[in-house]
Amino acid sequence: MKILFILDEFLPENSGGVANVAFALVKGLIKSGHDLLVLTATYDAKKVGDIEVEGMKIRRILARSFGKFRNLKNLKNRVILKEAKKVFEEFKPDVTHIHSLHHRFSYGVIGLAKQFSKAVFLTLHDSQTVYNGKLFPKRKICDLNPKHDYKINWLDNLKKDRFVYNPFQKFFIKRALKKVDKIFAVSDSLKKAIEANRIYNIEVIHNGIDYGEWTVGGVTGNNILFAGRVDEAKGVKALIRAFSAISSEILDATLTIVGDGDFKAGQNLNIKILPWQIREAMKKIFSESKIVVVPSLYLDPFPTVNLEAMAAGRPVVGTCFGGTQEAVINNETGYIVNPYNEKELAEKITDLLKNKEKAAMFGKAGRERIEKFFSLDAQVKKTLEWYNKFIDNKVIHNK
């Protein structure tokens, strides 16, 4: 089967969460015997054209930044759609699977895909379909009702977008989404939040990981790891404040922060800040950590770092907001906490640093859970099953 993946950004130019998740899925689909092309966009004219990464065919077309006109341009960017149409005419995909379209391709690419493909799928990795930003809980408490805490009205959008607010944006997005055969969400939490805003036809396919690439080793020291985008939404400042309490009780505790963004952690010499690392380097950093912390303050859809930590046999202290609690089981593979409660965050991290046996037990259970429920093979299989339902009832074998 011929499959076209579409993403605003992709490797090697961008190595963010969506790009890495799609990269793994592409590798799995190619391994299953399918012909796959990744269509992505770049702002750099020198990078336009075809490249190949690990046997993966990638075509990059030129895009221009939406800038302040984003709320208009992301509905139908005619310039880039003209170039995308040439790719559809040449490749003739059976399936088009879109993973991101907010910043470069626009929602107009859905109609184009419907015109040239037998089936069109869209994976939602975030909440940008209903809100031009992060979805923060309104009450800041766990076990929220999405209809109350994540339902977005026109006033919410106006406050966020201000002078570039487009009152017709939501209407045109919903109309475009009706052309998608099936929408996937990467977590049940994200699905519920999107449905609270009256977008349906959604099924959950959790991201998977090739856990065979990760080895579980022993742990020395009391190092805590945070890996991800370094900003307020990810809760890194809350973690640093919690670390002050942790380090006063456990003198040899250290905190390693790995991620993008301009960030300083003050004068604490036990905090090490590193730029984002290549994948092999990250595996070593995970192996040197005793605990991985994911303290996101917003609806973080399904953080890949949870899967990586569990594949490495490390317990996770994770947020109750978003999809983390669908991967991490409280008091079994780690702890689920409310990151707005910094005292609780510090206490759970301290508990695992003090109890080596418990940390090891949680880490072992996490690895077993990854193997059973969140393998890349399982994600590929579920994806192909959905493709199969819309391709002339033709059986697609996962070779």
C-alpha cells in the first residue's frame, strides 16, 4: 500500500515530539512492507527537495511563516497547497495520514488529500484543533470533567488570540474535519477534551515505542531527570522549587534538565542543564537516572518521555493532567501527582529516592507494562487495521 504522511515539520530539521512519534510509526509501517513517503515543509529554500533518512523517503517543500495571519492562513494556505498537489499527483497515495498542519500546510490539505487518496486520517497530538495554545485546567485539580475544564468558548479564544482572533476559525476547521475518514487522538484524555468542544469521529491510538532499543541497567546515585520542552507549561519551574525541599533532605540528590529553550536554574550546583541530545545520548542519560519526572501543568496529551522512562526501567513521577496517567499507574509503575501541589511532588520524589527497592520494583513493572501495552508493533497494527477498514475492504497484512 502507498501511504503519504504529512507533517508541518519532520526530522532531521525538527526533532520535536510529534516528529519523533511519526518517525517511529513510519519505520514500523515500512518494516511491514508498505511504500511510504513523508511530505513536510521548510522555511529554508536550500533544504527543498528529496532526502532519505534511515531508508525513509522525505520530500520537503517551501513554506512561508503564517506570522500574525496564522488564524487565516492555517485554514487554507494556497501557496503551499499548490506544491502539495504536485506530490499527490506524482505519488498517488492509497492513504494519506496527516500528523500536523497548523503552522505550514493548513487545514486545506485535508480536502486535497480527500481528492487524491482512498482514505484520509488525522492524528491529533495536541489541542490546537480547538485552541491556539495549551489547554490548562481551569480548576487546577485532578480528575477533571473535560466539559467543565477544557471546553473552549469564543471568549477564551478572543483572550488568547486578541487582535488576530478569527471568529470563523472554529467553523471552518470543523467543516474541514468532516472530510477526514477517522481522527486519531494519542490519548483518551485528549479525546475527551476535543469531544468537549464538539469534535467527534475520534478513536484513541496510543503512541508506541520500540522497547527493544532500550536496555535496563542498575542505578547508582540519586539523580532525577526532566526531559522535554523547557517552559512553564511543562512544570520545570515547579520541579526546581520542589527540588529545593528534596535536596535539603537528600544531600546527594541531583537534577538533570534536558531540553530546548533558554533556561537558567539559579545557583543550585546540584542542577545540571543540558541542551537536547541525540537519541543514543538520551538513552545513556536515562540509564544514569533513578527517577524521571513529568510535572506538566497543562493537558499534556501523551508525553513520550513516560514511555522512554518505562522502557529504561525507571519509575515516573508524573502529572495527573493529560495522558500520563494512561501510561503510568499510580503506586505501581510510579506516582501520579498534581504538579500544582509542589509539596506532594517533592514528597513522592523523595520517597523513591529513599526507597531503592520500591524504585526498582516500580521500574520493573513499568518495563513490563510497556512491553504489554505500548509497543511500536501494537501501534502499527492498530493503525493498519484502521487503514484496512477504508481501503476497499482489502486485507492489509502486517508482515
